[in-house]
Amino acid sequence: MNNEKTTNALKKQKTTVLLLFFAKLPTLIALVALAVMSRSLILTVNALSSLTVVLQAWIIFVIAGKLVKNESHEYDYGMGKFESLGGFIINLFLYIGLIAIVISSVLILFEPSKPGDLLLFAVAVKMVDTATDVWLLLRQRKISKTASGKLTDAANHVMKDNLMFDSISLVAITVLYLLHEFTFAMYFEPVLCIAYSVYMMIFLIKPIKQCAYDLLDKTMDKNIQLKIMRAMTAGYGLYDTFQTVRTLSSGQVVYIDLLVGFKDEKTYAQINEAFDELEKLVKTEVPNCVVSIVMTK
């Protein structure tokens, strides 16, 4: 049964990450240009971070589009699989990006160089970047209140982590520019980047493992199958024909498709009411499940 609320939330998710993509693209180009001209590893780290976010935004956009189609039953079992796959890829990209940031920051520590005047332009770029991050994070939090799932959670983490990194970078680059005459200023940003990246790498281990676990299909427990059939028996008078039940266990969630039919004289209101009652009966027997009811002839 089509979930209008979820579909609308996913459409908003697509729009938000598309805005993130187009907001980060000019920032990426500007930071790459500044990094090449100044030969600054500090700006290279920020360019790498922006590249990671651009890739993450595009992946979320593509996966969210497939989830919207899944709400129209164009992708069997798509919701759980696409969310888990999207969350896994996004978190993995972020993890790889953090490793690259740590390596680049370590190189800066061993080969410090005096900050150049181009850092002033970098400060302006990061100020605009950080302000955009705040606006996008506020949009993302509104979406998270109306929809939940691995993809939405991953998008929320991307927005939040991006804001944190850009804020740290803005402060660090500003300090570097203001104190560029002092030797210790060269070590300020890389130390912060290493500490933040290591913390995030430890934090991301759990969601990556969970997404990988959820991608593994599990054989349905016979007890759960009996519970589903018990619910269908209890709701026998709600439908006219019953074709089959399709089930899939992904992680801790059971996805259930009920293929039922109705007589032509049944009104939309009667069919919709039957859908709601069948969903309640199944969820009473199997609480941790996602029920989709598909009409058949």
C-alpha cells in the first residue's frame, strides 16, 4: 500500500541532497584551484572533503529516487535493500575520505609550510560553505522528523559531519591566516583534522557493520510464517481472493508483501479500510515488520 507520507519525505530528501550537490560543486572547484595555485596540503584536505560530500550527495540522490519508485511497487523489497545499500556505500565513502584526511594531515605535520596569502580567499569560501551547511542541516532535520531509515540517517550524518568539518576548517584556516607569521600556526589545523577524523572513524564502524549485516538475506523463520497466516485467517472476511505471501528478512526487520484481490463492486474506501485492518492484524502478530499490500486480479 502506497505510503504517501514516506513518499513525500523521500522526494524532499532528493531535493535536499540535490541542493547539497550543487552547493558543494562550486566549492570543490574553488578549493581545487586554490590548492593547486598555493600548493597547500591544507586546502587539498578541504578539497578532498568536498569531493567526498559531492559523491555522497549524488549517491543519496540516486538511491532516494529508487526508493520513491519502490513506494509505487516498481522495486520488490527495494525499501530495505536500497536503504541498507545506500547507507553502506555512503558511510564507506565517508570512512575512506576520513582515512585520506588523516594521511594528508600527517603529511602536513611532517612537512609544514608557511601559509600563503591565498588562505584569505579560502576563508571566504569556507564562510559561504559553512552558512550553506547550516541551512541544509536544518532542512535535513525536518525530513528526519517525518521519515526514518538507514538512508535518511546516513544523509543526516553526512549533513552534520559536513557542518562540523567545515566549521573546524573555517576556524583553523582563519587562525592560520591571522597567525601565519608564527611557526606553531602551521600545526593547528592538521592536529584538529586528525583528532576529528579518528573520532569519526571509530564512530562509523557500528553503522557500517549494521548496514552490511542488513544486506544479508535471512531465511524466514517458520514461526513467523505461521503468525502471518494466522493474521490472514483472522482477516479472512476483509478480502475476496488471496494469492500468496512474499517475505524477506533483512537484519532485524521482516518485509511482508500480501497479494490479495477484491470484487469489482468494492469501493475505494472499503478497500482502503481493508488494507489498514490487514496491516494491523499482521503487525499484531509480527511487530517488527514492514507490510505492503498488493492488489491482484
